[in-house]
Amino acid sequence: MVASLRPVDAYQRFEATMTLDLQPGESRGYWKHHVPDKHFKQAKANSKINNVRAVALLDTGSEVSIIDATFARKLYIATGRTRIKLTLAGSLVYLYDVWVGDDLPPDYQVILGMDFMVPAGIRLDLGDGFMCLPDEIRVNLRGRRRIFSDKVRPVYVGEHLTLKVAESMELPLQIRGSDKEKL
């Protein structure tokens, strides 16, 4: 009976046009040209659950959000499905229902799945290592370095400008008094 089984390739709909042997550290397509030297890590964020510090894993592959049962017991949270107060970026508070589950990895206390991220308006940029909250609030993910150095200073134009596509304009640099002292 086993001899009558079709080979695996017999089930494919199309012939393979190219075989790629990806080597460690190699990137192809979009990632090769736009973020060739970036290393991707899990999307973890500092948060507070019911005003207690916690690390949240932002998991685009998860359909549900889960809080660790051991952590939930410390907060006196019921088992099953329960409502939590989740604080992100220090001031953005969500009241949300999550499942209480066992055996979450010890690195984080809650997994925030797509059931939370989509209604909350959260986008992830794993190339640059930040999450984008509503109103374009950008928060660096846990364990990521800052995108810009500490030597970057904001430039204040002092007037509203509208530029057309590919148009440029030269402006005199205006430095604040406190920034002049640092120079």
C-alpha cells in the first residue's frame, strides 16, 4: 500500500522555476535593498498591566491575546477570559479582554495578538525596531537602540511650507538659545 503513494512533487500545481538556497544572514527582495544590515528580533514592548510593569510580545502570528497565569495570580486576576488595563507608551491606556494561559515563555508576561493590535491601531516596523501607535506615536521596541543618535536636534522652520513633489527649498538654520550653548 505504501508503494502506491504518489511522490511529494506529484501534488504541486506548478513547476518550480527557481530554487533558492538561503544562507545565514542573507536577504533577498525588498529586505536586501531597504534594510540590508538590520537584524530582526521579536517585537517586545515595555508596558503596564493593571499598573504593574510587564513585557508584552506583539505577535502578528497570534489571533488571540494571552496573559501569563502566574503573572495574573500576582495581580489577582481571574482565570479564563478577563479584562485588563494595559498601558503602552506610558500614557496610552487600553481596557481589553484577554485569555489567561499557562506556560508563556519567561521573557514576557503577555502576548498581544492581532485581536488587540488591529482594533488598537498598532503597526510594527521590525526593520527599524519600533511600534507605531495611533496618531503616529512611535515607540522603540524593548531591546532596540534608538533610531537616531543623541546629537540630532530638531529644526524649527518658523512658518508653514508646502512643497510639491520633487521640489526643494533652502532655509536659514534657526538654532534655539539652549542649543547654541551646547554647541
